Amino acid sequence: MEFIDFANINKKIKECDFYYKEGIVKKVIGLTIEVEGIRAFIGEVCNIYNEKNNAITCEVVGFKENNVILMPLGELIGISPGCRVVPSGKALNVKCSEELFGKIIDGLGKPLDDEELKEGTPYLLDSEPPDPLKRRRIKDVIPTGVRTIDGFLTCGEGQRIGIFAGSGVGKSTTLGMIAKYAEADVNVICLIGERGREVRDFIERDLGEEGMKRSIVVCATSDKPALVRLKGAFTATAIAEYFRDKGKKVILMMDSVTRFAMAQREIGLAIGEPPATKGYTPSVFAMLPRLMERAGMSDKGSITAFYTVLVDGDDFNEPIADAVRGILDGHIVLSRALAAKNHYPAIDVLSSISRLMSEIADKDHKATASLARDLIATYKDSEDLINIGAYVKGSNKKVDMAINYIDKINSFLKQKVDEHTNFEDTVKWLKSIFT
């Protein structure tokens, strides 16, 4: 006679839901929807059915007394008091597979060409960073193909770098060069809060056909709801994590962290969070490390991340820039003064640093880069005197040396968008300046 485990059956029955959970819209205030009659968790996806019975997807962002506060992942148009609200019991995820290569997807992981993804592994948008004790140490250089970065700001596989600049100084162009020339298996490019015009410009002009072949572009333009712009960054990170878990060498590029922070500020203020530094809510500063710590090394693969930061009024000490600098493993500063001199990429070597270069670059390379950096600083200090003819040759040996080498150093630092130099040639060129 077969034994029947009634205790286990009874337990399973108690875990089942035998009724349909549904709530109604109570009120809409600004960007938020207040719902009564349901129980839900933060991050849970709910569907609101409007008067025409069309589903509008929303996410739980907070609570007010016994009511749930939702924010839409689409337009609020058509929602009215009394509309049905059905919780899904699930958080947002993105379907990940090799099928994503060459695709442009929205902030929620749906292809913009309206072609449904046939297969894929669901990855949660919001997940935990790798265990710190299981992260492999960063030991290998990842060549970017940009001479200034490879020569003076050498990056390691699994490093996280910030690119700081004001508007119109060349952030997107620099990202495009890295996407085309960096030695990686996969590029995941995240465009948050961009103008609609700039998306196609970036894909066709900066990225090009060659760069697109091994890239996945996540795009949430400035007209999208704040929640979709926010989720775009998490979608890109989840896709990068999928390929990292497959043992791939991934480069994640996000443009820009500032617009990600602005989206979170909108959400925080809408649900009643108090503004703190420059109007940014405390949740913004909690969200930044939660996003950025997910990049880096794991025990399987690596995510090398480049995050651009759009600094307000060229103030490199504004709150978001300051917070991001403290989280990342280095920063690349783009200078408006260099851009005005037609010096591209407009990377200010003296203001930039890679915290891992001292560990991954060879001794001769570090010594040569240090000497060149020293001469750039010396020339900059004496530039005004040199330009007006007040400096007398022979007055200072170091200044004389800087004058002799500055043109060669600047030739090395300047690079055309379609010009690629591999890492070995970059180091040889840098060393040849002084031989």
C-alpha cells in the first residue's frame, strides 16, 4: 500500500491562494497612483486596467498608510479612480540570450524593432552584487584602443571608471571609440535620458557597423517616464551580468549616471521623500553604489564598466560627481579648454587617474607615463610665460625639457575617431617620445 504524506499535502494547500487578488485606483497625484485593496512588495509589478480594459504596467514604489503607491512604466493617460489593479506577484526581469547581439532594446528589455525575443534566461533587474570574497583580483590590462587611456590611465579587466565632462565636450564620442576598439567579447551600451536624435547618431556615427556587431544597446530617451529611465540602467547591468556569468569579458558603458540620478530624484520627490543635497533625495545616493557595485570581477567572468557623468556647469565637485568618484576605481576628466583647442579626445591627463594602473602596468610603462605627466604639468605652469616670450631658454632645465617634448606628447595624446592603436603600439609610441 502506497504511503500518502497528508502533512505535506496540507502544507501545500495552505500555501495556495484560492481567491483572486484585486484592488482599485483611489487617486492619482503627479507621477504616482494610490491604490487600495491589495498587498504588494516594493518592486512588484502590477497591471492597471483602464476604461477600455487595456493593461498599463506599473511598479510598487512605496506605501501610504494601508494603500500602495505605484508608478507607471508607460503613460498615465486613461487611468481614473476605480480602475482595476491586479498585482503579478513578480518583480521586473529581462530575457537574456545571444539573440540580443546587434539589437536596440528599451529600458524594460523589449526590442525597439517590435520583434519578440524567441528564447532567453530571465534575469532580475535588481540583484545582489558578487560576494566580495569571491571576486577575483584585477590583474590584466583591458586595452581600450584610446591612446591617452591606454598610455596614461591604463584600465584593468573588471575595473569601473567614470568619464566626467560638461555637455558637448565629447563623452559619447569617447564611449563610441571604446566600444569599437576595446578588446572585449560583449559591449552593453546604456543610453539614459538621451535626446531621441542622439540615439541614432551614436549608433551610426560613434559606434558604427563594426561596433554594433558585438554590442547590445539599451535606450531610454528623455521623454520616457522616470521609472523607465531608471530601469534602463538596471536592465543593461542585468544583461551584462548574464554574459559575465557565461564567462565572457564584458564592457558595460552607461551614458549618463547624472540622468539616472535625476530619474531617481523625480521618483523620490513624487513619493514624498525629502530633498537633500542640491535637491537630490537620500535614495539617489543609496542607489548609486547599489547599481555600480554589480559591475566588476566575479568568480566566472568580468564586467569592465565606463560610466559617464554630466557635470552641471563644469563643476566637477557637484554632488553626483563627488559621490560617483568615491565609488569607482578611477576617473577620466574631459576638459572644455582642450576641446576648444581642437584637442580630441579632450582628456585632461593631469586631472584624471586610474587607481589600478600602478598594479597592472609594467615598470617601464609607468616610469615613462610618470615622466610625460610631469612634463605636461611643468609646461602648463609656465605656458603663459612661454606664450608671451617672457621665458628665457636655459633659465630652468625642467621647463626647457618640457618645451622640447610637449609637441611629441600632444601628438601622442591627439587621436582621430576612426584611428585605432593597439596596446603594444601605444606603449612603444609613448616610450619612443623620450628615445
